[in-house]
Amino acid sequence: MQEHFSAPAFWSTDMFHTKPLVPFRTTIPEEYNWWLWLKRNPFTKTYSKPMHDVLDLVKKNNVLDSIVQAKPSLILTIDHDILSFKLLRGLHEAYSSLGLSRPPHLHWGHYIKNLYPAQLPYLDHVMYTMSIPARNYNHFIYPHTYLGHQAFATAYRFLLSRNPHGLSLLSDDSQLVNKDHFYGHIAPFVSAERDRFRGKFGIADKEVALLLAPGNKEGEVKWALPKLMAAAAEFQSENRLVSLTVVLPSTPATLKYLASEAAKSSPSLRIIVTETCEDKSSALAGCNLAICYNGEIVTECLVNMLPTIVVQNMTKPEFYSMYAWNRFFNEMNIVTDGQQFPEVLEKQCSAAKLCSLLTQFHRSPAHAFWPFEGFEHYLPKILPIKEREMGMGDFNRCYLPSKLAAQTVWQFAAHSQAVQGLAKAA
């Protein structure tokens, strides 16, 4: 590969919206849509304003020219699909203006549904994570690699790795999945992890444990936590629970705040603040119910058979935009086009509303299990599965998203390097 070189960082990813407005279904989200991605469009400004700020920095610091002069074997953009498309188009124009052959341009992003042949001159291959299939343009499907959901792989591998019977299903680049009877197979692993978590923290078998995940950013936590704690107290009173354990998974950014708020909580609530990733993953199996701020943790709850309510704070324009574009807000609900999890958003998020939903789950096990039946039905579409031959057992091989991405990037980079070597030899 090319000789390593270091380059200055012109911007930080912290400037971007943590949960961007991505139009997965309806609006064509391409970079020529001048109205949708205006810098101060009230519907998309939290997503598009940082993008324009970065484009200004790119122009000011001649970033594209620096990339061309470095002669890379491959150019990869990650996340923020619209910004990436604009940068790749600019790189294509820079190479063309100099009469140079450009290296492969790859993108690792959310979607592929609305990509079309006109983007081929500056985007060779897309690796995407949302299992909404590519659009067929007159028998043309954009070159792609479907990576799947990293959150599913993380939660599933954690359960298998904690059990001797699950280790044989794991390998470095994949795991075996029973896609036809997923929950029938995974239930003993969840049960074993549930017993381990409850034993570690002294939670009785019949005691109700409620997972409250208020987010991984300080702003999310400060908005969500008071509402979730009020809902927990009301839920305990409504169902006349003698004791209720509340589990708060933390991140380095939220640990201090969660610990201080836990100390102020009602004496009737027992609060456990998990400080490690292991305890947080174990808690997903150990709890009975959950309320989570919208994010990847919701997918992990699905794997652990944990009935979950999704909450999220957003502005009115963001709310209406997401609802119009995608019909739902959580990725699993968008993929399955149905409410696998109830979504309680913005000003709808009240203690009374959350308590009502928790009580419904608590008193009706059949109702609580319904979302998992829907999720299991969509597993073949959600996972990057290698189909087994007829009669070759109950399990399919499911590849890790990170390994699939690394393999794809390596193949393009190796081919590009070989082509550059032949050009020099000629």
C-alpha cells in the first residue's frame, strides 16, 4: 500500500447530529436536492448546517487537493451520506480536471435505496447498514455490500460468549444463527445471563427489574431521565410493587450525572448504575422491561427478548420530517415497517403515558412477546446471512458487519494497488 502519511484534522465528528434525519423511504436523499439540504432549512438544519460548515472548511484548507496529491490507493467515506456524496463528487472533479485516474471511491453509510446510475462516475461501491433493498433502475442495482446491524451482532455474540454451549457457534468473522427459530434457540442463553446478572446484583427472581436507558449524551440524559424516573415511580405505585429495581446503564459521559441523580431518587426504588459494557449487556437479559432513548440499544433489547418502549426528543420540524419520510423513528421499526416497539416522542413523553405502556407489558406476557415474533419474521432480511444448502442443518452463517466492511475495502485497495503497479511498470 501507499506510504503512510499523517494529515491534520479539520473538523470533529462531535459537530454532527448524533441521530441524523435520514430519509430512508420516500424523499430522494441525493446531494443535488438544493432545497432539502439548505444550511438553514428548519426541517434539516441540525443535519445540514454542520455539513455546510465542513464543506467550507474543505474549501478553505484545500483538503481535496491534498488528498489528490497524496495519491491514495482508495478513498473511503464513513457515515453522513449526503456530505460523503458531495466530497466524493468533488474528488472526482479534482481528478478529472488534472487528467488523473482516480482510485476507487467507497462509502460506508446508512442506505442504498435511492442511489442511481448517475452516481457511478464518483461512487464505485456502497456498504450500507439498513436492510431496505436497492432500487432497481431498469435492471440496474447499484454495486453494494450489505453489512447488517452491528448492534445485533454485539448482543448476540455477547450471549453466546458467556455460555460454553454458545462458543461453538462463534468464529472470528461470523456466528451461526438459527433464523427460523431464533428465540427458541436463544432463550436458554438469555435465561442463563438473566440469572447471572440477578445473582451478581442481588435481585430476587420474582422481583421486577426495569431498565432505563436515557441516552449516551448529556443533553439526552437531562431531558429523558426525570421523565423515566417519574414513570418508574408511577409504575411501582400503579402495580403495587413492594420493591422495584431500576437499572441505569451509563457511559463515561453520563456516569457522574446518573450517579448523582440516583442518589436523589425515591427510597422505594433501588437504583443500580452499571459502569461497564459487560454489566450493561448483561442487564439487557436480566431486566423485565425497558424504556430506552432511541438508538442501537433498542436492537440489543430485541435480541435479549426485553420488551422496550422507545423515547426521543426532537423539534417539531424534525418530528414531522421523520414521520413523513420513514413513518417510524427507530431503525428496527423502519426496517420492519411496523411498531416492534412503541415510540413515545417529544411532548408525548409523560410519566402517565410511559406507565400505561409498562403496565400493559407487565400484565400481558403475550402482548409483551408480540414484537419479537415480528422481529423473528424479518431476521432473514435484517442479517447478512449466507444461505445454507438444502438439508444442511438448522443454522445459517451470519457475517460480522466490521469483517464484511474490512474485506470489501481490502479487495478494492489491493486491486487498485495492483493496477497502479502495472501502470508504473508500463
